[in-house]
Amino acid sequence: MSEPDKPKKDWILLRSGAAYTFGRDDSALDFEQDVVIPLSRIVRYGGHTTWPWTVAAHAVVCARTAVAAGFSVMSAGHALHHDDAEALVGDVVSPLKHQLTDFAPIEDAASRCIARNAGYLLPTGDFPNIVKALDVAALEAERRLLKAPLVPGLAWHVEYDRDLARLAEQFVYRAIIAERAWGAPAAEDYMTMMEELNAASC
């Protein structure tokens, strides 16, 4: 078969053995196997950190910061799940993601698919703004504790809430010291956080 005639492969085989087709939101997934465990192994910032730091660890920090700051349980839940799609599409560094014009619909479909399988609603109304504030606060905390100092001439242009960032920094630090930012401990923390939020919402 010549190269132009090869069928395009638009799906990936997941940890559970299921297949996910990119751009679709109707696949059947095992949430722990296909979302939580991969998130506990996918590093943020393309791996350019002084300590392994995963998407799962970041999500837990966002959710814990939400609880500590007095946000609603629903806000904390949205914060925990806000990067779930990256279990299917990977953690693409933001400067590159902004250049991939077709990426957003693919990521959105992955978010819908995971939310449907896990049984949670995607954020609407004011929730996206709350999640963004928590996300950026965690980003700043991670920069302080996990990134090398900027070389001369570079500037960090991110606006963030200082109180939220201080809270987030505590949780980032604890995860690093306790070695719970990667692998099984990070997955366990994610699942525990989800169970606690589900119990609090009942």
C-alpha cells in the first residue's frame, strides 16, 4: 500500500484496552485506568522542572487550594477535573497549544467524553473563571518551587491572586516533600480528593 493510500489512524489504545477516537465524545472509558493513572504519569511543562510534577499533582493542588480558600465543593470539583482531557490528548505546553488552531475542538471533545463517563458536569457560568484563578495560582506556585530561575532578559507575565498562590504553594511543597507528585501516590491523592468532594456534596 502506497503512503498516500494508508488509512489515517485517529484513535489511541487506552490503558484499559478501550480505544479513544480523537474528536469524539462517545467512547466508553474506565475513569481510574484511562484518566487518573495516566494523569499521574504525564508531566507538566514538557518535563522542564526541577522535580517530576504531573497533571494529577497539579489538579489536586488546585482542588485543595479551592477548599482552603473557602470556595464551594462544586468549584473544587471543577478544579480537580479541569485538566482531565490531558489523559487523552497529552499536556501540550501552552505556547504551542495556542498555535495549534485545530487543537481546542479535539481537547473539548475529550473533556466531554471523560465528563460523561465519570458522571460530572463541565463548568458553566462563573465556574470557569474560578477554575482559571485557581489554575493560575497553582501555576505561579509551581513556578516558584519547580522551575529554574529565569535567565536575564526573560520575564514571567502571568497575573495571579497572591493569596491563592500562597495557599497553592503550601500544597505544592507538601506534595514534593512527601514524594506524592508522581505515579501511584499522585493517583491515590487524586482519587482520595475526588471521593472527599463527592462525599461533601451529598
